[in-house]
Amino acid sequence: MADDPRLQLWHGRFAGGPAEALQQLNDSLPFDRRMYREDIVGSRAHVRMLCAVGLFTDSDRDAVLDALDQVESEMASDTFVTIASDEDIHTAVERRVTELAPAGARMHTGRSRNDQVATDLRLWTRGAIDDVIGLVVQFQRTLLAQAETAGDAYLPGYTHLQQAQPVTLAHHLLAHGWALARDIDRLRDARRRTDVSVLGAGALAGSSLPLDAAMVAADLGFAKVFDNSLDAVADRDFVLDTLYALAVLGVHLSRLGEELILWASTEFGFVDLDDSYSTGSSMMPQKKNPDIAELARGKAGRLIGHLTGLLTTVKGLPLTYNKDLQEDKEPLFDAVDTVRLTLLALDGMVASTTFRTDRMAAQASSPYAAATDLAEWLVERGTPFRDAHAIVGEKVRRALGGEASLVELVAGDDRLGAPAAALLEPGVSVTRRTTHGAGGPRSTAAELDRFRSRLAADGQ
């Protein structure tokens, strides 16, 4: 039975079956089987439409719909038996439906695998994007919870990985939260372009049959119907859009992971990682390693690779469908799986992390961290900023050279004096970051309100 050439969808044109090497290279069932629900949902909508336009009888429609229900049950329970000619999920479903109901042989009326595959993938991608957005929102909630717990705790902010100015810990955590909010924007943009029904485009040119593409689109919950049959079957922009959004999300997770790696080091000591989200060493008993954060950093390269790989695949394809497009699924599936798992692991890691705010404050309380405050203090009193920068820079140079402490040098300068030296006291500098979106306590409080509002909107 498995070797019967009639089981191939194109058996009428060919005298025999495919070579084994061709079949192995061509078959996609091992990875596109995960779209079985989408294929069945799309087939149901197609059959209902065929009946509505008079191409199916009511009894044939009901028989095929019942068969599709059984196939879905077999797939879900992992009792579905594949045969050698099941080269993809679409072939497998149609073959089994036809075994269960003779009318299944008419299920493909007015449909090509070209528009069928594209529809299934759009349905799958739309659902996957919704799932990822939900996980991003959950991670944002975790970051918000930690930010709220942090209160007015502060730490050094960095440029060039050198201590720069102090900011609140909440402000720093929310910086990652806002980046994730942009990721949600990108994912939603990708979803909008994915949300187009292409059933009815056929192989490339539509059909002479009285198909109702709008009915199918409405049945499947798509927001729009395709405008051009050639473009409909050739378009994989929505996959590229999704891979891009996932790659940027992966880059943001990598950056957060890098900071956790640094903060967990002995040199920083800003965080204590929970044992359940850390690993040890097979040789060194004292080690606690931030493997989740390191894997988040490493997975970003994988996500970027999936995007660039598919871009390279599609860059030179003529209209319309080419078998190269079979390469769209594995990178997309893997990218979604990678991001899902990374988000779940990082969420648990961050939620269980203890922030060493004492260590953070000690590092952020260096008088040098308030150098910009000294310059701005002079500016408020009429000194041009470049002159103020030079005055303070000269004090920093002399202090670092061992002439005296920065506090002493500032207090002894008539242009600065004791009022300016008071700015160098621990915890003072961070309170002076008062502008919109700044890193001081007052600005952070307003930012927390804005972030809660954004999160409430994204979580709906």
C-alpha cells in the first residue's frame, strides 16, 4: 500500500513512484506535522465553503467533517499511522480522510497545496505570535514586580561598561521592560501582516470554480483576504517579519542575560541567583553558574541565523511557489520554540533572584559618580557648561592623582565650596535625576505608573 504510486497526489502524470532519495529530501512530515490542527481547521472551512457554493452535497460535507474530526483525534492521541507516501501533513490528512470517507477525494477541489500550505502556516504563525506575546507580558510583570520591590534602591548606571551616574534599580529593570514593550509592537505588526487569508489563490492563478474566498477568510477569523493570487502563494514576508521580531526579542533577552551574568559575578556581586535557576561545576565545588542567562545570550545568535538564512533562501525566488519555500517552517518553528523556552527560563530566574542593594549602593556612592552633578550645579549658577566640565574634570584628575580627595578639592574651591561638596554625599546624586524618564526616585515613580498602564494595555 505504501508503495502504490496512486497514493501520490500527482500519480496521474507519473508512471511510477519517486526515488528514495527524492522522497527523503522532499518529505516534510517530520516537522510540519505540528501544523495538523491548522491543516484540519483550514480544511473544514474549505469544505463548508465548497458546500455553500454547490460543489459539495450536505451529506458529503458532513461525512468529510466527521472524518476530519477523527483524524484530529488520532493526531492528538498520537495514534495516527503514517505511510511512506505521506510526504507532508497536508497529504497525510487528505489520505486518511479519504480512507474514512470516500468524499474526501473531493476535499481538494479548488485548492492547491500552495495556498493550503500558506494558509496553514499563517494560522500557525498567528497563534504562535499570540503565545509569545503572552509570555513577554508575563516576563514584564515579573520585571515590574521586582522594580516595585526595589523601592528607591540605586546602583551605578554604566556607559562603556564604566560607572557613569547612579540610577534607581527600578529604573534599570524597567529599561528592559520598555524594550520588551517594543518587541510586542513588532510582534503585533508581524501578526497584522500574517492575518491574511490566501485560500482561493489556488496553485497561483485562482480557479474557474465559484469559490468564495471571503467566506473562508471569515470562517478562519482572518482580518483580510488576499488581493493577488500570485503574491498570495509566493509571499513569506510574514515569516520574515516574525523571525525579525523574534530575533530582536532574542537580542533584548541576550542583553538582559549579559547583565545578569555580570551582576552575578564575584566582582560585581549585585545579585544572588536562586539554586533552582543555576548550575554547578563538575570539578569546582564552589561554583554557581548563571547558565540560563548564558544560554539566553547564546540563543540570540541562533535566532539571528534563522532570519538571515530564510532571507537568503527567498532573495532570488521567481514568482510564484518554489520548493525552496519548504525551508520557511523549520527556522520559524525553532525560533518560536527557542524564544518561548528562553522567556520561561529567564522569567523564573529573574523572579527568584535576590538583588544585593547594599552592594549596589556602595558602588554607586563613589563621589566620582556625582561629577556631572557638580558641573550642572555650576551651570545653574551661570557657568557655561564647557567651562563647568573643565573645572570639575580638573578636580577629578587631581583627586585621582592623589593630591587630595575629591570632596576636599571641591570644598576648597571658591567656585564650588561646601554646598557643592554636599552633592558628593552617598545617595544624593541619584535624587537629582528629576527630568521625564530619568533615573531618580521621583521620575521612576512616574515611570512605574506609565509602565503599569502600558502593561495593562498589552495584557488585554
